Amino acid sequence: MTTTTDEAPTYEAPRKMLSIEEVLKLVPISRTTLFRLEREGRFPEGRVVGGRGKAWFADDIARWQQHLSKTRVRRVQAGAGRFPIKNSA
């Protein structure tokens, strides 16, 4: 929420969230690999929703995919680094 003097509060649009099934349709890896990459800091962190469920912000997944395509050549030459996670929660 953002407020300025003499203005009503404005709210950012909600961010789309993806279930594990939706993420796995976009990213061709196994569920186990996804959780391992997440634990290692090499995949965006999901958020617990509804007590037991987990969801990922779609824009975090898109940013991760863009990072992959940019670092593919450098990774082969210099080794892999961690994905720069930008916490937006």
C-alpha cells in the first residue's frame, strides 16, 4: 500500500501465484529437483499458502528463466552461481 498526503491509499495489483503443478508445466524438471534447487538457492522460493500448500510468484519464475538464458554461456565458461533471489514478500 502506498499513501501520499491528501490522497487515498493505492494498492498494487495482486501478483499471480502458481501451484507446484503449474510450475512443473513451465519448468521441465522433477518435483524433487525443483525442491532441491529451491533449497540450494538456485530456484525462487515458494510461499506457504493455505497451511500445507505452496505457491510461487509467476514473475519470480519468469525472472529465473530470464536469468538462466542470460547466464547459460557464462556458466559453461566460469561455473554456476546462485540465482539472485529478490524477496518481494
